[in-house]
Amino acid sequence: MRVFNFSAGPAVLPEEVLRQAASEMLEYGNSGMSVMEMSHRSKDFENILFTAEQDLRDLMNIPDNYKVLFLQGGGWTQFAMIPLNLMRNKVADYIITGQWSKKAAGEAAKYGVVNEVASSADKNFSYIPDLSNLNITPDADYVYICQNNTIYGTTIKNLPNTKGKLLVSDISSMFLSQPIDVNKYGIVYGGVQKNVGPAGVAIVIIREDLIRDDVLPFTPTMLKYKTHADHKSLFNTPPCYGIYICGLVFKWLKKLGGVEAIYKINTEKANILYDYLDNSKLFKGTVEKKDRSLMNVPFITGNKDIDAKFVAEADKAGFKNIKGHRSVGGMRASLYNAMPIEGVKKLVEFMKNFERNNLN
Ligand SMILES: *Cc1c(COP(=O)(O)O)cnc(C)c1O
């Protein structure tokens, strides 16, 4: 029996996609073999890769002067690749809105000077600071953000005024959840295991002029964007099966009406939960309303024992992985694209019942 999986990542995938993958497990098309067994140089796999890229381009309206790279190493490898490839002046500005931007900044600090130009650490990252007039460093190579904070449940809704500097954004936990204008970024990237596919693939969308040979001199071959761009993500063996599943998810999303359509559904899903949280006498959200994420919804009761009881009872009732991250506590429901609206409705029903039984 399938459960409602509210995991923050790896996370729920569309059932339709899993069924199709299952039906193609032993034989993909007329190839006589599984995608896992194919040469990455075969026509069949090239077709899977290039179709996935085109579908992603269609879904996100990616302009022609941007390359799409399918890489390995998850989000963390990008924390290093970004400074290695972009730090010509060896200075970058980081906006710290949670653990992931903090970790990215820590990695960049190995290669150059990192300036924290804004931070919401003072209130445990429960809000997004004003980013409209930052003290941008004159010779900064780029400005870095984590656009959706998976752990804290906030989203940067107004992009920072970078004062002409390149913007780099980690969109791991909001990939394809709502429309974004790729033109506003130098690089947008994410690990796919939150909202797009299985762990093992990271997608990097990078403006062509940023793909250069003059990276930091000690940069490993595998960590140069140019290596992968020159070979259309086929420099070495890519994460073939993961890319294939991403491709199926792209098709699923296109059939559903694309990013605009899923954005509507995601908004509806998030509103169901937030509306309840705002009216509940037991549960409450942990972040400022204006900065709330559509994807990750942390909430607490204010009592650790009741939180633990809720998590245990929810788990028994088939609402899985709803325990919050240790740095926030309480609960977190991740409402990624593949979470059906019934999942959210049933969760809220369950919460209402729990509230009735546990409020004295
Ligand atoms: C999960 C996550 C990461 C880390 O990804 P890995 O693939 O585990 O390295 C980075 N950024 C964000 C926003 C995430 O949610």
C-alpha cells in the first residue's frame, strides 16, 4: 500500500511515473534491455537525455543562451563548483537564509572571501530579510541565494537587488513548482531529489558566457562546467537511470499543463494547510506569513511531548516522514509537486481530529 509521504527529500514521485518505469524496467522500448543496462553512448540513451533536456527547456522557458547540465554530486558539489568556476576576483556575496546557504557559503570560503550581506540567523531563519538595498561588494563575482529554504519553510519571493551582479540560486526544493524567469539568474541549480526525480542527479542551468576555461587553476576536470557543457552532459558516464526518471517526470508535468498548472495546484495545497494552521488552537506555523514556502511547511504545537505524540500517531495513520528537522523541531510537511491534494486534505482532517482529542 502506498502512503502519503511528506518527506523533505528524497521525496514522493508521481505514481504514474513509477508505474511507467516499472513497465519499462525489463525492456525499454525495443532495446531488449533496461535503461540501467544501456551504454550512455547508445542512440536510445542519447534520445532519453536530449528529450529530457528539451522538455525541461519547454517547461521552464529556458532561453537559448543558457545551457542545461545533468550532473552528479547533488547540491553539495554545486556549493564548490560555483566558486571554483565563478570566483575570478575571489569575492562573493552570500545571503544567509538557512542551513543550505550557510553551508554553501562555508564551501565558497575555501576559495575566496565570502561576505554575508544579509542573514536571518537572528530569528532562527524564520523570515526572509529585506533584500532590496544590500551592501553589495563592488568586486563581488556573484550574489548567492538559496531561494526555498527546505528546512525552515521560507521562500525568497522578491529576488535581491544585486546591483548588476550575477545572481546564483539554489532552487533544489522548489524546482518546477512555480514559474521562474531564468533570465534573472546567472546560474539556477538544484539536486533533483526534492521535486524532480531520484537522488543522484543535479541540474544546472547556466548562462553560456559563464562557461569558461579560466576557472580557479586547481579545479578538477569534473568540477568545471565547461567539461560538461562541451560534451552535452556526456563527458563521462552520467547518472543515466536518474536522468531517465527525471525525463518521465517532465513528461508527466507537461501533460498536467506545465509549471503554471502545477503552481496553481501547489498554491491550493499549501493554502489548505496554512489556513488550518492559522485557525488551529493547537498547531501553528513557525515562519512569517509573508515568507511562507509553498513546498515545505514546518509547524509546532509548542509542546515537545504533544509534537512527538502527533508524529507517532500520524505515522501509524499513514502520514509518513512528518517529523520536523532537528533545528526547528515539531513537524514539517513537504508538499512537493507529486503530493496529491487528497494527501493534504486528509492530513488536515487528521490534524483536526488530533486537535479535538488533545486540546484541554
Ligand atoms: C537538500 C538540499 C541541498 C543538499 O542537497 P544534496 O543533494 O544532499 O547535496 C541543498 N540545497 C537545498 C535547498 C536542499 O534542499
